Amino acid sequence: MINTNLKFCRRELALTQAQMAEKLGIKRSLVGAYEEGRAEPRLATLVNMARLFGITLDQLVTTDFSKKKNTKIIGSLPAPDPNAPGADADDNPEPPTPAAGGKLRVLAFTVDKDQNENIELVPQKAAAGYLNGYADREYLEVLPKFRLPMLSQTGTYRAFEIAGDSMLPIASGTVIVGRYVEEWTNIKDGTPCIVVSSRDGIVFKRVFNKMRSGAMFVLHSDNPNFSPYDVKADDVLEIWEAKSYISSTFPIAELSLERVASLVLDLQQQVALLKKA
């Protein structure tokens, strides 16, 4: 299992055996031996592998990611430079995987009877549990599911019931449907997103991208009573770009001074007409 996962995850990150060895602090020949099952990594090396891939030690040892159904492995280390010194050719080189946050990420999803991806709904009461089960397909299976035919067929979607009034006029209890973001560095400033982080849980904010300059994001609310705040990329588990929302509360239209004055004038005219009657 370890040899299969090591080879699979290395290729997902577009790393040669030499580059993998350098990141793990071991010899290239050891990586080859581990992948071929001729040697077993020490515990310290296994821990370093799990950290590098962004998965748990248990997942590394017991889960065969190459055969895991309804799971996408999202590579997130910078693509290696094939011309860099010490970069060795591999037997089966894989195309580079985009960088997206500093580690490998697992995206689990569910499908319907026709093998179409569902939109899983994460209600407010399930928000805390989602932080532990977001990469577990069995956890996602118990969540409510639906489909929206008007959404693009490309990408994976998930729905989150938001709480609070920081994004007014989007009211508390609104369901935000988001598309999974693989490449975080491509998020445009001001994009409304569901951000899932180990520190703040599930929040709906406008994201300002500071990945290239500071490996972080600045999250802004539409409600001016809430101040922006920073979140480190290392604390972020998932980002879902908002594509649609479902609400039983209609937004209240903002009234300009001109519109208010017009309404007052209309009322005055109606009162004058009543007095003459």
C-alpha cells in the first residue's frame, strides 16, 4: 500500500524520484526501493511523506488512493523545473500539476445512479463535523444532495448554509452553492467564496488574494460593520467560489436620497388630494 501511494502521490505532484528524495531528505535509490516494495520506510520517513502529501499517516498506510472511487487528488506543490540541477528523468513522467496551497489535497464527492456528481448540502448544524469529514466520502454520503442543471457541468460543486449577517443583503440561512477551487493563486480579488479553514470553520466572504506575496488571504465582509481579517493559507482546507445561492428571504432594495424624497412627495400629494375630497 505504501509503495503504491508513494508512487501515485509523487506523480500527482509531478516530482521525479530525485526531487522526492530531496524533499524527504533521503537518497534517490531509497525512493525507488520504496516504490518497488523492496524496502520499507522508517517511521520518521513515513511521517515526512504524510506531511508532504497533506494526508494523515493512517491514510498513507491504509488507503490506496490510486483505486479510491469518487475521490480526486489535487496536487498543490509548485511544478518542478525539469532543467534544474539534479532533476533525473523518470520512467513515466507526468504532466505538471498546478500549485494551490502548499500541499496535496483530497477532494471527495458523491455521484447519483447515472454517475453524475451530486451537490452535497452542508447545513449549519453539520458545519463543525464537516471540518473532520470534508475529505471522507462516507461522511458526504449522509449529507443531503441535489442537482442544479443550470450550473456548468465542469467542476465539483458543494452547498453551504451560511450563518450571520456579515454578507448582507445575503441573509443568514441562505444556501451558497460554490465550485471547488483547485488553484488558489488564480482567485481574483473580491471574489465571493466559501472558505473552510481549521481556525474559523466555514465562512462566506470576499477573498483578496495575497498568496504570492504572503501565503495568505484577506477576507472582507459586505457588511461594513465587520472588519477584514487575514487567514494563512496553511490554515485553509478548502475554497469554493460562490456561483449561486438559494434563499427564502428576498434582499431589501437600498433606497437613495432621491428615491426617498420622491416617495415623500408622492405621499404629500396624496394627503393633499384626500383633504380636498
